[in-house]
Amino acid sequence: SQSFIGISYGQVGDNLPPPSSTAKLLQSTSIQKVRLYGSDPAIIKALANTGIGIVIGTANGDIPGLASDPDFAKSWINTNVLPFYPASNIILITVGNEVMTSNDQNLMNKLLPAMQNVQNALNDASLGGKIKVSTVHSMGVLKQSEPPSSGSFDPSYRDLMKGLLEFNSANGSPFAINPYPYFAYRSDTRPETLAFCLFQPNAGRIDGNTKIKYMNMFDAQVDAVYSALNSMGFKNVEIVVAETGWPFKGDDTDVGPSIENAKAYNGNLIAHLRSMVGTPLMPGKSVDTYLFALYDEDLKPGPGSERLSGLFKTDLTMIYDAGLSTSNQ
């Protein structure tokens, strides 16, 4: 089973196929997990009895209410989980997205209490342990990521991060992060950096502390996260890659987006995960990885590359073949 291959299913579009069609599409692929940014009941219902693991999320705007009112957390679970579970295989609830790097001090301070109230509501419904609770971080929570062995969290987040990690550790829930080699390439557009980011042949990069030679940016980023967890005494907390990908198209000024690069990144990443070689600091297993994204989202704000990262067109055909359809296993 390739339970480690997931995909992000954003819905900021006005032309997305119906959830039932999406469920059929997913079943024709080796994708076994889907990350929703919200908790759309039509999608959760459409994925019932498919066995596909479902990640659902609370909005950042719900965090203050979830933190201050246990009854709000309970009603959130009553609305978004209980009607669907276990037919719909909800495996994780992410409380907020990239809250720690939002610079919204109120949200940052309320994140842990919100997660605790959601966890308590699950426990009360006898689902504690069956469905995990976490939050999703950007790589911006790290102060240092190069070389990977020196990975560490930004000291300004340290106290809050310690609380979150204690929660992850106590509840067996994952530390979810969004590493993007694409962004690393955008800030260093040399050809050898592109090859390093796309898992293509390159000279590699040696970590001076461990003398380990890294052959791709994904492993280097994931191991930097592992080192940061380890440095705080939480190396036992599982890492999940909640989002990673490469846009196939962008604005004229964008460096890096192309069908060729997107296919190389996602296709080579999938092959790397399937090899089960792991990363140098976490060998022999593949981290659960959610590719970004299932479809393009034509209504997303920001640069064109934000809207054009889909692996499938809205008519359910592939934009490019990343090796996900079950026929090319």
C-alpha cells in the first residue's frame, strides 16, 4: 500500500467538478489520502466507503472561538465529523493553516487552546486516538534549515512551539509542514539548484556537520525539520508534509513554472517516496506527503503560480503524467 501519497484538494475555483466525479478520479489513482482546507460535507460524503484518508481543517478565523468555547469545539465535531465517520475515513483535523507565521499574535496564542478543545471534543465522542488533531506550519517557523543537521526553530516561536510539540507528542499527532523546493529555487535560480530541487542528476550538497551528501532539496528540507524537532527533544513526533508541489505555469515574470519542471518535481518525488529509501536522517520510510494540488484554483489571489499547480484538469484528465494513475504502477 502507498498510504504515504496524498493530495491537496483546494476549492477556490468556480469550475471544479462535482465531488462524486472527484471521488471516482481519486480511486483511479494511487492517491490514498486527501487534504481539504475546510470541511465541505459534500466532499466528505463523496469519499465515504472509498477507504481514502481525509484530512479536514478548521478555518484560521475559527481559532478564537474554538479556543475560548469548548461547546463551539463540540458543535464543530458534531457538524463536521460525527455525521460522516467512520464511513468517511477522517484521519486528521488541522486547526488552522500556517498560523505561526501569520504574525497574528492573537491567533498564535489561541492555537494550542483551540487544538486542545478540538481534541477534548473528539475524546468526548470516543474518537480520541482514531482521529488526530494538529496544525500546519510553513517552513518559515524555522530560523535555520541549512545545512539540514543545523535545522532549528525561530526563537521567537520557541515557547509557543514547545506547547504545540508537547501536544503532538502527548496525542501521537503529526507535525505538519509545507516544504517547497520551488521557493528555494526561486531565490537561487542557478541550473544546479534547479537540478537539486527537481531530483535530477546533480553534484549534491554536503552537510558539513554530518558529512552526509544530500542529493535533493526535499530530503534536505524534511531533515532540517527533523533536526529542529530533535533539538527541542521531540524527534519522536512524526513529520507529515501537508503540502508540496511545483506550478506548471505562472506569470511572465515567474522563474521556474513549466510543465516540464512540474512533472519532474512531482513525478520524481512520487518515485522517491515509493522507493521507501526515506531521508538521510530518517531512512527506510517515506513521510506522508500531500502533493499540491488536485486541481487548479482559478479564483485564488496572488501570482499566477498560485492558481496553476493542479495535476488534473477540471475535466478530470491529467495536466501531465506524474505517475499517479493505477495503470502505470
